[in-house]
Amino acid sequence: MSTPATAALTRAGVAFRTHTYRHDQSVDSYGDEAAAATGVPAERIFKTLLVDTGHGLAVGVVPVSGSLDLKAVAAALGVKRVTMAEPAAAERSTGYVVGGISPVGQRRALPTVIDDSARAYTSVFVSGGRRGFEIELAPDDLARVTRARFAPIGR
């Protein structure tokens, strides 16, 4: 399956593996669904969340087993505060649908912060740009291709 995320990783020469599963339309916890479907611990599957800094959008990437600490991501971004972005704004900005937003291959490059817990693993999973489609890659490669920094932004 080709998506803007896989195309961006291929262009960047990043090694990755893809994992697909049948998405259940009745599920609203996409990360938990991905963990159950792939058999991968939820701590290794990372969700992509968009925040509004008041000056534009930014991306926080945290394990699906936890949540995004808004104060911590604001500090990591060097702003006073952030709020969760409206879903429609996130979709417009990234070109992906909620539940399938990848941190890779977004329409516009946004400031990105990855929870530092990702560094505990040789590989992590992020959305491949569609519901039911995960990309597995090294955390440092994810940071490189998204120009992200690592910080303790999860709780």
C-alpha cells in the first residue's frame, strides 16, 4: 500500500515495514485497535496528535497507552500553552483522516515532538496514513524524516 507517508520514507531512504489490518468502523480507539490487531504492545504504537499553539499547528507523537501532556508539549515547542487542534483543522493540515494521521508525509511540515519513551525501542509503530495501516521504523529515523525532537511529552 502506498501513501504519502510511505512515499516520503522511500524518498528519504528510510527502512520501514508495513503492517495492515482490517479496520472496524465501530471502533473509536484507533490506537488500541492497532495494538490488538498487530499484537504489538501499546507502548510501542504511537499516535499522532495535533495541537494548536496559537500561532499554528504542531505535532505530538505519544504511545497509545498514554496521553499527551499539553504543558509538556508546550514547553518542548517553546510556547506558553497549546490546545488540542480541531479534528477538521488536523485533517486539512495533514491531508490524512483522524485515526489515520501519520507524522510522516503530511501536506505541510509542522514542528514535531516525539515522546522520549520511543527511544527505548529499536522500532516503533505509527500510522501509515490510513486507518488499518501501520508503519514500523526506528525512532531515530522517524525523528530524522519528520525533523522532530524527543522530549518527555507523554503521561
